Amino acid sequence: METTNSPAQPTAPTAPKTHGKAIAALILGICSLIIPFAGPVCGIIAIILGAMSMKAINASAGRLTGKPMAIIGLVLGILGLIASTIITISVLGLFALASMENTALITVLPLA
């Protein structure tokens, strides 16, 4: 019985995959700007996932894509975190001001 050693069939090159953490960073970055009370949590997670995915994409030697999504998610996460922090400080400042003066935030004037 004769065996023939046939050369291995060449495999088709696989297309690079989009990194899942980059997609998650983008979605959470958008949510950090849209959802007011979830902004800090979504923003922090978007920053972490964006940084992790950029590191993984850079180390993958072209097997993974999605670096623009990771960057945008990272930037949106930072902006959402900053915006929600400013809003929170402003609201707390208004409440502190109102409680110190012992007056309402909006004063209604009599009509006559």
C-alpha cells in the first residue's frame, strides 16, 4: 500500500475581528453622556475597557481591529465622567446654598 504525502492545503486568510471590548467601550461611552445618573459608572467602565482594548489591539499584530471605536469610547467616557461630575457638583452646590440661606431656590413674587 502506497501512501502519498500531499502538501497541506493552503488556508484562506482570516479577516481581522473587531475587539469586543472596543465595542463595549463605545457603547458605554455613549451611555455616559446620555444617561445622567449612570454617567460616572459608565464613564469609568468605558475608560477602562477602551484602554484595555487599545492595548490588546496594538499587541495583536493585525488580528484584531476596532482601535477607532476604542479611542472614541475612551474619549466619550472621559467627557461623560467630567460632565456628570460638573453636574453633580453644581446640583449639590445649589442644594447647599438653598439650605444655608433657608430659602427656596425659586422665589415666587406676588402679582399685585
